[in-house]
Amino acid sequence: MKDASKPFGSPRAILFDLDGTLIDSAPDIAAAVNELLAGRDLPPLSVDRVRAMIGGGVMKLVERAFAALGSPLAGSVLEEANRDMAPIYRRHLTGLTKLMPGVREVLTHFHLNGTAMGVATNKPQLATREILLHFHLTEYLGAIVGGDAVTNLKPAPDALLLALDQLGVEPYEALMVGDSISDVGAARAAGMPVVLLRGGYTHVPVEELGADLVCDSLLDLPSAMRRLRDAA
């Protein structure tokens, strides 16, 4: 990988995770999970419990939810539950979801600075686009890559590499911003530096996940990057 110190401070492109990074979607995701569980006569899970299950795609979410209630699913039974989840999930995208602090301000900042931006997420493509349209964020984004647009979900690098290809930017010229170990793994596999934000969806303290930089929120990202650029 080429020297990442310069693009880290002044990248040509920034890729963002979605859930826990740009949006707080846990309440909507919990509502979808609980609708699925209710259809199988199982009790609901709290938002906090569901928040801890987010990451790895919808099927992994379904698997974790049933396992948490002592009713683990596998094989064709898990696949059936995942199929049942699809329309339920689509009904719970924006009703309770909110933007994370500073999202619009920070995207506007990088847009005005001429930095290309994209989203690389494990959330399904149509759901991702619907949410971004709802919050009027698509105007900032030159690439939107959901989990079902690639063969392998994060922490594989597929989504990041596809987004960068759409932006016309090499990995060493870009930066990944996320909130979880999957984002770190994907960025490392793609050959990109990675910043993690506190307050996202991770069990492990974010400082222990191996990111190049940790910020309290997106609002801190521009100033942190300026310090890195000036120190380079």
C-alpha cells in the first residue's frame, strides 16, 4: 500500500458505513425483528439487545435474534425466516430512524471541499437507497453500495472496492469511516486507513478495534483530519 499519511489527512474520497455511523436505525431494526418474532409467538427484544446484534447483514441479525431467545435457527429454517424478514424489514426503515449527530453538516463540509463520498454498508441496497433518499443525503454521494450488491459482506472488502471503483478513486487515496470491527476489517482488506466513531453499534470499546483514529462523533472528523494533514 502506498503512503497513507497524505490521503488520510486529505483523501480524495471518503466512504461511510450506514447503521451506527450515518444513521441510528436500531429502533426501526428492533421493530422489524419484533414483528418477525411475534409472528412465531416469541417475545420481543429490547432496542438495546437488538442494537448489540446489528452488523453482518439481515440474515445474521435474524440468526442472532432467535438465538438470543433460546430458539436458534439454522439451514433452511433460517433461510425461511430470513425470507419472511425481507418485507417486514422494508416496512421499518425510516419511521424511527434518525441521523447521527453532525451528518448533514459534515457531508456538506466535504462536499464543498470537493471530496468524493460514498456509502458501503451490509444493509440491503434498496433499503439503503430508500433511507438515504428519505434524509436527502443522496445528493452528496457518488456511490451507494449495499450488502446484496456484492458477493461478500464486510469485513470482506468487496463493498468498499466497488464503491471506490464507482468513484474512480484508488484505495490508498481514500478513507473509511465506520463504527465497528467489520469496518476496520473491510478497510484493512481493501488497503485503506479507517476512522471509527464512538456511539455506534459495537460490543467492544471502539478504542480496542484497531482503527487509525477514533472520533467522538462525525462533527470531530474534519478537525481531526486537518491535524493529521498539518502533522504530515
